Amino acid sequence: MQHRPAVFAALLGLARAGSAIGDFWVQNDFCARVKGASDDVPVTYVDPVTEEKTVHGTADGRKACLHHCLTYTATQAIVAGIGARALGIRVHPAAAATALALSFGTHYAADRRVPGKGLLEKIATKTGKGGFYRLADYGINGVLTELT
């Protein structure tokens, strides 16, 4: 018999490990820099290999964020799935799909940081956390954008 608190803690730890791997190891440089781009605040991306500069707006920002969130969620699924199997934890497929969908949606909302229009910024401002949210403007929360 599985003990729910221990199973929850194990799965949470596995999901957080998958999250860190997805954010810091799997996410590519292009997605990291462009995922917050908008037509109002475009992002200039400089390819680290070719040094070619390209300018990206809303459509590219959405695509980059979508790509990142797909690889992020897939990484969480793989890490949690392999870890659960190794630990002998059975996870109901619907529960896993629901948790991963929630993770995908909230991560997209958090990473699609469109200045003045993003969901996370609106929530942070309304809850008195706007100052902490704006720390991202200087790269502290994993986002460093070059405004053109």
C-alpha cells in the first residue's frame, strides 16, 4: 500500500527536478530570449554561432514560449515517469495528464512576460508583488531581454 504523503512528496520532488532540467538544461537560448517578445516590445536575437541579428515580435514570442513549455512539460513527464517507475509508484494516467496540463498552462503564463500585458505581471501587481516581478527586467528571474 502506498502512503499518500510520501507519494506526493516523491512526485513533487521528481516534478521539480524535471522542472529545473527543463528550464535550465533543455530550454534553448532562442526560446529563453524570445519567449517574451511582442510587437510593442520586440526582441533582437543575436545568434551565438553566426552572430546574425533577427528581430522578433508577438507571433515569434508566442511560438518560442509554446516550444519551451512543450519541452519543459515533456521533460517533467519523463523525469517524473522514470522516477515513479524506479520508486514503484503507480500514477493514474488522468492524474498525471491533469498535473502536466496545469504545469504547462501556469508555466506558459509565467514565461510569456509581455511588458504591461502579461498575466503574471497583472497578478503580481494586483497582489502587491509588482516589485518582485520587475526584478526579471534585469535577469534575476531567468529572463534578460534586450529591448530594441
